[in-house]
Amino acid sequence: MRIISLAAKRLAASLPTLLLILVGIFCLLQFAPGDTVDAMLAQMGGGDAAIAADLRRFYGLDLSVAEQLTRYLWRLVRLDLGFSAIYGKPVATVILERLPATLSLMGASLSFAFAAGMALGVIAARRVNRWPDTLISTLGLIFYATPSFWFGLMAIVLFSVHLQWLPAGGFGDVAMGYTGARRVLDIAWHLVLPTLTLGLIFLAIYLRIMRASMLEVLSLDFVRTARAKGLRETRIITRHVLRNALLPMVTLIGLQAGTMLGGAVVVESVFSLPGLGRLAYESVVQRDLNTLLGIVFVSALLVIAVNFLVDMLYARLDPRIGA
Amino acid sequence: MNRRETLLLVGSTLVGVPAMAQETPRRGGVMTVHFSTEQRILNPSLQASTGVYIVGGKIQEALVDLDAAGNPTPVLAESWESSADGKSITFKLRAGVTWHDGKPFTSADVAFTAMEMWKKILNYGTALQLFLTAVDTPDPLTAIFRYERPMPLGLLLRALPDLGYISPKHIYETGNIRQNPANTAPIGTGPFKFVQYERGQFIIADRNTNYWRPNLPYLDRVVWRVIGDRAAAAAQMEAGQILFSPYSALAISDFQRLARDPRFEVTTRGNEGNARTNTLEFNFRNPILADIRVRKALAHALNIPFFIENFLGSFAKPGTGPIPSVSTDYYPAGMPQYPFDVAAANRLLDEAGHRRGAGGVRFSLRLHPAPWGEDISLFATFMQQSFAQIGVRIEIVRLDAAGWLRTIYNDHNFDLASGWHQYRSDPAVSTTVWYRSGSPVGAPWTNQWGWNDPTIDQIIDNAATELDVPRRRALYADFVRRAQTELPLWMPIEQIFVSVFNKRLRNVANNPRWASSSWHDTWLAN
Amino acid sequence: MRRALLAYIRNPAAVLGAALVLAVLAMGLAAPLLFPNDPLGLAGRPLQWPGANPRFPLGTDPSGRDIMAQLFHGARVSLLIGFVATLVATAIGIAIGALAGFYSGFVDTVLMRLTEAFQTLPNFLLLLVLVAVFGSQIETVTIAIGLVSWPPVARLTRAEFLTLRTREFVQAARVQGLSDLHLMLREVLPNALPPVIVYASVVMAVAILLESALAFLQLSDPNVPSWGNLIGLGRNVLRVEWYVSAIPGVAILLTILGVSLVGQGLNDALNPRITGR
């Protein structure tokens, strides 16, 4: 119960930020040359002025900017995200359709980056300054410096085209018509390369943070005490050190949530995944304001939610914080 | 091998009869198609574009289609005739055709579609049917189109395969046509019945068991896979995950590579009806470009055959004007041309008074290439490089689709623009409108250059209503001659869309707009 | 200062980083000497493999342009974009962070809400919108990248200002009656700068990555020989002529590696806490 009230308070505190973002993007996009009808005419390959005017009336684009904004905000208050110009469906439906792909990708990437970063960071810290540490740290740096889309392209060339081990893209093989567990496995198989691509840079960051954090904690008094007491090294690591070293990692997740969604735009483009990232890009290009604002709204909520969970987790991990 | 056998072997090789021609079609199988740009709607009665036909054309049908020779052939209309004054055109419709939901197809559907969709909403349909006043339906299998001004039968029939798709009246008569859910779940009379559309992923259509052509189609199912990335599509083609990639949707280098692979056929066959020309559009509001010597100089500065051979992999040919050579009825030979001649270009610019200044630059221009098609951006780069040779500095401005349309055709904020002109089987449909004055500001792909010529307007208007075929042909020859002399825009390259087929597919490309056609006789070998 | 410099030189990774950055800088400076012609001009037949033609050691791209020339000239573009975008981001970030940290209260709340808004919105999305609105010219793209990168700098500056604000030397200066502006610029800022400068290396790395991502999506300036543009051009021919995308990718990787190592080296040199090295 307390958690819900805390969550509600956090949401209320974030409302001004949300409003700022939505109004900001709305006003900004008004300055973009061309509107959604122009994008539609481009797709149609032509059309006369009467059609264009008719469509503008249909999409409510003949109203003033202030009026359009007011209408949008009024709908938002009633949790109505509006109608998508591109898809002719409610924005909520469109986003829900695309959510699974993005959530799977982000979830998988985050888990991979976190788990691998943690493991590698611990190993590097334990063997500090010896060759495992040097190797891992160097790899970490290289991963950090690699442009994700370039890595994705090279991975496709190597693993899909030449070795033919993994598929070149898509969210599962549609023509096969798999269902149930088979479908889940198929999708998972298609997500291997995208997960690696998106998770790479975050892996590098977590690795470095974990290593630094571990080293710091390992030098603290209580660890020396535990060692003096004769506890085994592994037990020390898992029981005492890890808990404390994880704190900065957990904070980082909150900070990276927004960046990850941005990275998803490019990865989804390279691997043809039907996710929110690509949808956002499409709605900018097609000037579909409702869809773009809907995505911004959902992603902002996601970031706020993740940060909230992170704070909860932080409180549990660190007994010094009054939980 | 004895002498007789050797002779037979040599003989059969010389005759070259493909074994395929004698194969019997196999029933069944799934055809997977590369679907590169998703559309907002799938109903071809409401949107005329290849992106819609690739799907909608299998589900819905038009009054006529094209046969292998490119002549109109009956589909939903069995026969047609025009009155002597050209103001009434009667179509006799096919009997025994049902919609996918079981209701019968009648002339009421034709009347409704023509008046409510073609005339009011369909792009290019609104212009074509501008003078359509009514469609009479004396009986369920007859539709009479009544026009205010004479409509050349040839023009109408050639336009109908693209602009003549029929939608069911009983589905669309209630509610707003634009918001009808059938727009993304089409109901038609065609060989394939819509099943599912997963946005961003795929579209599925299954065999129509009640199709009016007996024992057709052969295929069980068609799946359109959404693949936005060209390289990914080529990879899927090679992996056999897609069997057909239409409308030049792969990279040019992939065309060249797949053409060398014996599993695939890379060809322009079957797309002759979908010709387009690359354009170089001039904005007369910039006084430099208002001078015809400058325009001619720019034209002479481009080595088009070199560009085609080295950059387009020879999947194109030099253009000669607004009417491409695929138009056997109207293509006029011997029109004014502007071959590659750097000396002439330099001389013309000198004459026009533009001396070379610092760094050898005479003046600068901004070029806005359209953001679709790999060939457009390659051409833009080539133009930048070529014009640098004659002292014209080009800055390429990149815009997305909506921005580009608005900037060029509405704001007129450009010097040079380069895109595609789609030739839609008759000059009156979407070609002459690039030259005729009077289009409202903001209408894309029309004359927005700040130029007009009353003579050419007159020629265009006369040709649009001329019923006599040879006279019409002569008028369009005049039109092209004038267009090429005045050069308000230039169309130096002619292209036909390239299709890539997996050779397992049979009965493909058997009419000039096959990719947009209904695929009722396509089959899949093992 | 001297001690920091010595600590830096003794760090092999930091020296490697400096060497990489200097190498890229050298490439950029040497470009007009080694490749005096327009790198974007037609040089030869398109899509020649590296080494196939002695005139083009790294081959040609789909538009027939010399890849090596583009690589060298691209070094200037990438470094310039990185540098200017970082400057923009750092300037905005320091200004906002300083004001928020120094004044707290209402000013702090408003500025922090603004920062939070920018951070909650995925920065690449905002970048897409900015480019759609303001265009793809290189100047616009650079400023746009700066505009989406300032929030972490602001937070860092604010944190530093919050701690330093209460220190004795600041109290002393305040008692002397010096103005707020003088306090901020002359007393607090010089002490707050070191971690911000170190962070600037991260900002620069991200800026170069963002520009190349934009170019990859065909949203950057095509009149400029940037590495990202080359990767984007190579996307269509990835299957066979993968070197068109591979080569500039390696260049970006090494540049960012260098910048990151320099930043890390600076951090280690200026904050000599035990990190195990």
C-alpha cells in the first residue's frame, strides 16, 4: 500500500516535467516544414489541392496551433492519446502493438548488459592489474567506443550473410506461422543480434562501474575485518561486497533508460524490428503528431517508472537509507 | 552418343524452347513478397500508388487490366463502347462475380465507387474523372459513364487498370469512407482474400475459393513481409525467405549481384507500364535559372550515358523528354536533345554573362533531391560533381518527404529540385500537369516553377479531349517539342522498375503492370 | 598541476589515448595537403575494392569517390563537430548547473525541472525532431547535438556548486561584499571545472557517435565528407562491398577510444584515489 502511495506521489511530482516535454515537442514540431498531409501525398505519389484541403480538415490541421494544443491536452487529461494519422487507429492501440518488440529488446539488452557487466566487472576487480583485468578492461573500452549501428551491420555481415548462423532481421519468421513455445523461441533467436548490438555499450559502462565500485568497496574496513575473521573470499564477495557495489549500478539503470530507447531507434532500423523506436522515427518523418507525442508520453512514463523502481531497489540494498 | 541423338540435342538447344512452357501448373504453395513501404490504406480505389497495388491489386479488381501486349483486357467489365460524341461510355459488367463476403457484384458498386471514390478522393482519379457527371445503372450488369466533355476511350481504358478499382458499395455506403475499417482490411472480388495485417510485420491473404475465374488461383496464400531495409531484403531474398521483390526495392549493386545468381531473375520485364523519368526542375524565380542559356548549359554538363552505365548498372536508358519510350502510342522520336558537351555548357554560361570568379565558381545553386530512391541521391551527387566542372557550385539540401513536398511545391524555396515523374500509361494522366499552368500552389508534381506558356497550355487542353487517335498523337508530339525547346524542366533519364524473382515462381511478368496486377495465374514450382 | 601531468604520462592507457587523438588530428590537418582535390568529387569508377587500384588504396564508394580522401577529410569534420557540439553542451550545462547550484530555491527547482525534462526525453528522439525542424546543414546538426547533450553536464556542475557553495573561501569572499557573479565565475567555477572537463570527453565521444548515427539514417549534411555519411552510403552495398561501411566505422571506433582514454586518464590524474592502477 505504501508503495502505491509513494508511486502516486512520484507521478504527481513528475507531472510538470511531463507537461513541459509534451508541450515542448508539440510546439517544436509545428515549425517543421510540411505536415502529415504532405507526407501522405508523397506516399500516394500525387494528389490535387482539393484532396489536400479535404484531408487537412479531416485531420483537424486547419485549426490554429493553440486550438490544436488545447484539444490535445484536453484529450490527454482523459487519457485519450488520440488517433494516429499514419495508421488510422487509436494511438494507444498502435503503441500497444509495438510495445512487445521494444520491451523484449530493451529488457533483453538490459539484462544481458547488467549480468555480463556485473560478472566481468567482478572478475576484473578480483584479478586487478593482471591479464584478465587488462583484457576485460580493454574489451570494455572497445565496446564503449563502437558505434552500435556499425556493430549491428558488421554482425549481420558476419553472422547472417557469411556464416548464416543467425537471421538478418525481423521479429520472428512470419511465413512459418509458428505458435506458442516455438514462436517464443523463434523470436528469441531473432533477437540475439539486436540484443548484443544494443547491449554492447551499456555492457561496457556497467563493466567499468562494477569494477570501480568493487575495487572501492574491497578497500573498505569491513572487508578487511571479514578477511581477518577468516571468511572465504567468495563468501565475502557475494554476501558483503556485492550488495554495496551494486548500488551505483542500480542508479545507472535509471539514468540509462532514456538513452536506451534512443539507441533502440537505430537498432530497430538496422534489424527491421517493429518497435517503438522505429515508430517514433516514422511519426517524425510522417509528421504524425499524435503518435509521436504518445510515444514520448509512454517513454517518459517508462523512464519515471524505472527510476522509481530503482529508488525502491536502492533503499532495499542500502540499509542506511531509511526504507 | 550416336549421330541421331547428337542432332536432337543440338536441335533442341538451337530451338531453345524452355522446358518450363510445357510444365503443368502446380497447385498450392505460399508466395512471399517483399513489402518495402507500408501504406496508410490498402484500398486501390482510394489511393493510386504502386505501394497499394502490390497488396490491394490481388484482393480488389478493376474494370479492366492489361494483357501481355499492353492492351486493355476485360476483368470486371466484359465489354465497352463509347458514344460517337465521346460523352457516354457504356461498360457491360461480368456476371456471377461475388465479393469476398458473399454479396453479389453489381453495377451499383461501380456507380458508387466512381462517383464517391474516383471522383472525390482518388489521387489522379479526381483529375481524370473531372467531367464525369453521373454513372447510370439501367440494370445490375450495365454501367454508363456520362461526361460533360468528350472522354477519349483510349485514355480512359489505358488509365482504368490503375484508376479503375472497384470497392463494395454495401461496405462503404455508411459512415466516413476515409475512416472505414475496410481500408486496412480490404474486401474485393479478387483471387486472394484478405486475412490479416500486422503493422510493421506482415500482411496475409488466402486463396479465394469462390473466385470467378474457374480453378484459379493456383497459390494457397500470399504473404507480404514488411522489410524496410534494402540490405536485409536482399539477404532474405538469398535465403529464400522472400520470393519476389518488386518496384526496384533492392540496392542497385544487389540487382547486379543477384542477376549473376542462377536462382534469380532480375528484370524490367512486367514493369513496362510503370515507367518513370528522373527530373531536374528549375525554379524560375531565381533569375539565373530564368535564362534559357543557363538551363541548357546545365543540361549539356551531364554525361548521362556515363552515369547510367557506372551508377545505375545499366538498368535505365537516356531520357528524351516527358513521354518515355515505353509509350508506343505517343512516344515522339526526333525531339530536341541536349547531349553531353562541356565546351557548349561553358560557352553558354559565358554568353549568359556569368564569368568565373574566385576558385573558378560562377554562381551557386541549392539542389533539393527527393528523399526516395537510391538513384535520385546518386544522381544528385553526380550533378554536384558535374556542375562543379563548369563552375557551378551546388549545395545539396536534405529534407524528408513531407518537408520536401512542402518546400518545393508550396513554399517554392529551391533553385534546383530532382525527383521522379511517374508516367501513368497516358500523357494526360500525370505528365502534362508538370507543364500546364494553373495548378494551385501546394499541388505536388505540377508546374510550380514560376513559368508558364499559353501555347503549351492550349496544346495540352486540346490533346486531352481529342478523340481522333492520330490527331491526338500529333498534338502530343507538339507538346514534347515545345517542352524540350523551352526546357522548364528536364527529364534526362528513363527507368522502368526492376523486379527480382526467385525462378521457382512461374507465370510471372506476363503483362506490363504485373506487380500491380492480380496474380491469378501465378504458381510456384518445387 | 605538474603532479597531475606526471601521473597522466605514467598511465600507458592515457598516453595511448592521447596518441590516438593526436593521430586523428594529424590526419585532419594533413588532409588538404595529401588530398588537395574535393574529397566529394568524382574520382574514379564506383565500388572499387581497397588495393585493387593503386590510385585508391582504400577503394571507392558507391558515388565513385576516394574513400581514403574522405577518411582524412572526415577526420576534420568529425573532430570539429565533436568539439563544437561539446562546447555548446558544456556552455549551456555549466550555465544552467551553476545558476541552479548557486541560487537553489525556486531557481534551482525550475532549472532542475527543465533538466529533468530533457533527460526523460530520449535524446536521440529529440535530435530527430530538431533535425526535422531545423534542417540537416552541418552547423544546425552540430548545435542540435549540443542541445541534447547538456543535461549531465548541468547536473554535474550543480552538484559541484552545491558542495563548493558552503566552503570557507566562498563564505570569506561573500563577507568581503563581492557580487554573486564574481563569486560564481572567479571563486567557485575554477574549482568546479576539473570534473566537468573530464566529463567533456564523454560528451565529445557521444557527440561524434550521435552525428554518425544521424548520418547513417541519411539525416546529416551530404555536402560534408563525414565518416557517418560514408557508413550510411555503404549500407546499401553492405553485402559485398562491406568495406565502405567497415573502414569509417573503425575510424570512429579508434577516435572515440582515444577520446575516452584521454578522459579517463585525466580523471585518474586529477583524482588520485585508489582505483587499482
